[in-house]
Amino acid sequence: MWHIVVIGYLFVAIMFSVAQPSIARMVVYLLFWAVLPTVFVCWVVLIRRRNKRLKAEEDAADGARTQQD
């Protein structure tokens, strides 16, 4: 579901930056309104998935230890 929001945001941010009058201003808008927020969102999603996976592995290991005891 969040993919649709990201795609829509990128479309609007890219169109906004393309509409700028100068190339330098377009690059600045593209970088700060499209690239950096997208990289940040992808980083957050990856960290959350990693943490969730590590917690599941830890819970599975704790469950195996309690069954052995």
C-alpha cells in the first residue's frame, strides 16, 4: 500500500522540479524533494524489516530453548 503513496509522491515531486525555470533550481528541487526523502523512506523500511526479522529469530530461539528445558 505504501508503494502507491511513494510513487504518487515521486511523480508530483519530479513534475514540480521539472517545472522550475533553471537547471540548477531543478536539480536542487529534485534532490531535496524527490531523491533524499525517497532514500530516507527506503532506509526506514529496510531497518524496520531487519528489526522485525531479528526479533522473530530471537523469539524462535527463545521458544526452542524453553522447549529444551
